[in-house]
Amino acid sequence: MNKQFDQIIVGGGVIGCSIAYQLVKRGYRVLIIERNQVGCEASSAAAGMLGAQGEFAEDSPLFQFAQESRALFQDLSEELREEAGIDIQYRHKGIMKLAFHQQQYNKLKTVAAFQREADNAAYLLSVEEARKMEPSLTDNLRAILYLPNDGQVSARHLTKAFCLAACHHGAILHEQEKVSELLMEAGKVYGVRTTEATYYAGQVIVATGAFGDELLPADYSTIPVKGECLLLELEQELFQSTLWMDGCYLVPKQGKKVIVGASSIPGKTDKHVHAASVQKLLARAQKMVPQLAEARIRNHWAGVRPGTADEMPYLGEIPDIAGLYAAKGHYRNGILLSPITGIYMADLLENKPISPLYNDCFRASRQANKLEKAGESK
Ligand SMILES: Cc1cc2nc3c(=O)[nH]c(=O)nc-3n(C[C@H](O)[C@H](O)[C@H](O)COP(=O)(O)OP(=O)(O)OC[C@H]3O[C@@H](n4cnc5c(N)ncnc54)[C@H](O)[C@@H]3O)c2cc1C
């Protein structure tokens, strides 16, 4: 068995698989090691929204990163169809954010103004205008913010497609194998030890989502945020856009299905779906689309988002350990951010010039630096 690689990627979620895909396309020998099965954690629990606008109410480097990533999906869906034979179910039907009262409407107006300033399409619609587009929406609304350029994919299909496409280009995948230790000497990483064997590479990327924190220094810790979802099945398609209110979203899927998401429970990593969460999600779902009362519940699940203190991912080389990289902490937007993360990490690993803005914001020491600066200014 080959044990020598250019890069070893720890974790077969959407982030690890996207990085693997970019690296093999550039001619490297890549090993992906997944402790269970590809996409078994957050990457298949996700609703698949590409909320590059919907998720952001103010400017930040992450907002720019998200915009760049969303722009890659159209071509990526074609590319992955060819390379992996998988349809990632990219749909480009926009997101509607619903306001039920004046306070929510005021918030949406601020978001709309920010989005327009950033040169993005964002329309405030009256209830009548919105119901012309989506007749199943409740009429008990104050107003709607329509973001036509936010889309969605099937998160599970996207993860699988990245992985298959990477393997098609020569990546090696080991499932049911856990990385237990990183091998380091004289300030350099040279491989990993797993439950099965030892493998060698000059570059190791830890892409373990909300897990595997023990492999990296404490600065790179993630905050697990559990999310519960439901899958509903309808007699007929009721709406095309993703619908969103405080505490709930509805993402229409192929086959007259709708994902209803999601609870948000910090500090929990269990996969139970609680009755109280189901009750809240269903009540909010019916508040948006009353006809959903007739839908059948087909499935329910929970996943764990890899959160960080400032909600930005850690992307970069670990100081003082040459060749060891982190790519984790994508919190609520890992599906959206996966294409750009793959490219960004491959550029970093190749020592290509990268945006100093992203470099500053995504390295783990940003938090220590911020605290230090805050201390100095006191
Ligand atoms: C309910 C819910 C809804 C969401 N909705 C959206 C959405 O609509 N849009 C969006 O963009 N994002 C969404 N997200 C967020 C998104 O799912 C995550 O940000 C993304 O999947 C993180 O990907 P990842 O590869 O970093 O982590 P994961 O998918 O968790 O993958 C990490 C992998 O590493 C493996 N691993 C861990 N430790 C080891 C080890 N020691 N050795 C080997 N393997 C190991 C794990 O088994 C796992 O498969 C949602 C998340 C949840 C939970």
C-alpha cells in the first residue's frame, strides 16, 4: 500500500473534499482520511442554502469570500456533473426574507440598503408583489426582502461529487479510519498515525469540522452548534424560492420535498431530534406557508455546525509547525464557502500570493491579536 503522499487531508466533509479536488487537479498525490464515511457529519445535515447575501447584514472579508464562492457554483455544477457524474441540484431561485412586523421590516430595510451599496440585487416587496411570485405565502406579512441571486444545492450530493471528482483525478480515500496523531519533528509535520497505519506527507490539512480539535493547538478550537432539521413531502410543489423568517427557513428540494431548518443549540454534539424543536420548526413553517400543515414528515436529523468565537473559519498554516494547515470552523456557511475554500487552501499550499485581507482574517491568531490590541488601547 502506498504510504507517501504530497498532502494528507484529515476529514472527508465538504471542506476536505473540496480542497482534495483542487489539489489533485493541480497534479498532487492526495490522501483523504475519514474516520467514518464521506459527508457523514455537518456536510450532509446542511440545508444547502447559498446565502451569500441572505447570511450577511454588513460588510466583512467573509462577506466578500462568500460572494466569490457563490459565483463559482454555476460552472462548478457543470464541472462536477462531468467529472463525477453527479447533479449537485444547483437551483438559482433566490431567497425571500419575511418580516411579520415593523421591527423586522426595519431590519430588512437596513440589509437591503447594505446589499444595494455592495452592488447586489435586493428588492423590498409588498405582500401582494411577493404573493404574485409565490402564491402559497401567507398574506399575514408586513413585507419581504427578495435576494434573487442566492441559490441552493444538495449538500450531500455536493460533498459526494467533490470526493468522487477528486478520486477520479487520483486522490486516494480511506474511510473508517481515524487520524489519532500528527507526526512532527523539528517544527515540521511529516505525516499522520491512524487507527490502521502511518502515512507520510510534507503537508497535512486538518479539515475535521466541529471535531478533531485535539489535533491542533487550542487557538483552533471550534464551538459545536447543533442544528435539527425536518424533511417534508408535499402533494405538489408550493414554492420555488427559499423562504426565511427569524428562527426558521424552508428550502424547496427536488421531488416535491422541503427542508425545514434549523434549531441552533451551542455546545451540543448529540444527534437527537427533540419534540420541542420539531414543534417550533413546524409552527414557524406553517406561519410562512399555511398549506404546509398538510405535508407529510418524511425524515428528521441533527448535525453539528463548526462554530468559532467570531464566526469566521480558520484557514491557514499553523505557526511554528511548517506544513500543518487548518481548514475548519465554517459554521453556518460551509456549503456556500466550500468551492472558494478549496481554491484558497490550494493556493496557500502552493505558496501562491493570496489576499492579505483574507490571510489576516482567517488565521487563528486574529483573536489573540484583537485581544492584545484591545488591551493596548485601554
Ligand atoms: C442543520 C445544519 C444546516 C446547515 N445549513 C447550511 C446551509 O444551508 N448552507 C451552508 O452553507 N452551510 C450550512 N450548514 C453548515 C455546513 O454544513 C458546515 O459548515 C460544513 O458542512 C462544514 O464542513 P466540514 O467539512 O468542515 O465539516 P464536516 O462535514 O463535519 O466534516 C468533517 C469530517 O471530519 C471527520 N473527522 C473528524 N475527526 C477526524 C479524525 N480524527 N480522523 C478522520 N476524520 C475525522 C468527520 O467524521 C467528518 O466527516 C449547516 C449545518 C447544519 C448542522
